Amino acid sequence: QVQLVESGGGLAQAGGSLRLSCAASGGYFYSYRMGWFRQASGKEREFAAAINYNGADTHYADSVQGRFTISRDNAKNTVYLHMTNLKSEDTAVYYCAADIHGWSGTYSYAHSYGYWGQGTQVTVSS
């Protein structure tokens, strides 16, 4: 059983930065694709970023490309999301998720991820 715990959310001003962390326990973190999704109030959950098992391959939603960076430290069983140049539309609950299969082309589909954290709130004030 994989458990994921996010941290690092909070309040930031537009143009500012935040770094989210997601600590994993149980399972085989080093072998999983990891993803970050977000859900704004009243909207569906959407893909933000994903990273493959060794960090060599990353993917981003168009809305965050160039502003967000996903990374991982397999020695610490942790995945990060460094968010810069934050915008009010980035306000959402951010979730990290683990995909134990990592099948090609599925990184942006929420249903590909079998394990989810509880989420951390990010609020960007303009």
C-alpha cells in the first residue's frame, strides 16, 4: 500500500513562488511514475505535471509549462512541484499521485494513477 502526503501549500501573491512536496511511504517509489494534479473550486480535477520513475522524462500541462517544474528524489521517496510566476488561476487543491504502471501516453489521465494524497491548498492572491 502506497501512502502519499503533500505539504508546502499556502498563500502566495501573484508572481510569487511555492514548492510543494509529496512524501511517499510503502511500495516501490523509485519505480513509479508520479504526477501532480489540481482541482479548483467547482471544477474538475486536471493534470498539471508528471515525471517518470527516474526523473528523465517530464510532462506539463500547457497552462503551467515554463512556470512549474516537477522533480523527484528517489533516495528521499519524495516528489516536488516548484511553482513560479504564480497566477490567480493556479489557485486550487494540489494532489500528488502514483502510477505503478507508467504506460506510455497515459501520464495525464487521472485514472492511470492508483494512489493519491489528501491534497494541499494553494491560494494565489492578485
